[in-house]
Amino acid sequence: MKFRVLFVLLVIVPGVFGQGRLSAQDTNQYVIKENFKREIVIGDKRYRVYNNWVTFGAGPSYHSANPKTQFALGMDFHFHIRKPYFFFGGMVSGDEFGVWNNYSGHMGYVPWRRENEQRNMAAMIAVSYTQGYTFLYAGHYSSNRWDRVGIYAAFQYTMKVQYAVGLGPTFFVDWNEKRTLIGVRLDGYLSGAYRGYIRGAGPKH
């Protein structure tokens, strides 16, 4: 009898509790994976939660090495790789439209984005590369072109007309050793969020 009790205590009971612990450990190993193709429904239309977007527009800017307010024209494409967002784009600026003295491109990371039905907001930072011409006097620039690597940062505030279409300001700064460019553009916004109508809700032909 004593042997049976000892056997239960030493073999069966530890085995049962050990399985319980293993089951609990196995449960903790389950990880909920994000669906990067996840959609939401607004009205009778479907929209992708993780979506790419493009902005493009123009506006005034301050040039640290030029007394004249510059006209800046730019465009950016924003995309995601799973959850993180990245972007690349370009900008030209000059004394007036078509008279450019500054050409720059940038590529970087979007560390923060908030999107809902009314607006899209995003902050971004990038490495920039600029080619430019030194200001001499009003309307005249050196013929010797310079180029520099710098830092570009921007903040977008888009007010939506529709979920995937909007308009709003983009505040930006582009710095390098030769000059600092600070300005604001009025940017159009187009995203690839729209995926079509929900089943049975499309236009009737």
C-alpha cells in the first residue's frame, strides 16, 4: 500500500501537473499575427487599412542663402513594407515657376501616421541630396553647380474630400551645408486604400 501511494506521489501526480504546465507554456507561445491586407468598410465601400499614398503640390519657401522667397514644387510617394512606412520624392525650387536654382531628392522613413475618415497626418524624415546654384544678386546665380547630402523632414496634414482623396498643407525643411530650405506646400493627396464595393452593393447597370 505504501508503495502504491509513493508511486502516485512520485510519478503520476508530477506527470499530470507537468502536462498542465506544458499546456500553459504552449498557450503562451501563440502570437496573434497582423493581417497587412486588412480592410475596413465605410458605407458600402471597402478600404485597405495599410495603404500607399502620394502627395504633390507647390508653395512658398525660405532659402537661407537667397533673399528672395522661393517657389517650391514637390512630390512624394509613401509606401509600406508590412507595417513600417517609407517614402521617397523630389523637389525643385526657384525665384518663380520654371526658373529653378535648386534640385533635390530624398528617401527615408515615416515613423508616425494617423488616418481616419476625415484626415491623414504623417511625420517623416529622410536623407536628401541637392544640386544647386549660388545666389549672386537679384535674378543672377553662379554657373558653378554645387551638390550636398543633407537631411529632409516634413509633416503632412491632409483634410479628406473622400477617404482616398484629400488636400492639405505639407510643412518641410531641407538642410545641408550650403543652405536651409523651409517652406509649406499645398499638397493634393491620393491613396490606394479603395478596394471596391462590398458584395451586392455595386452600381446597378
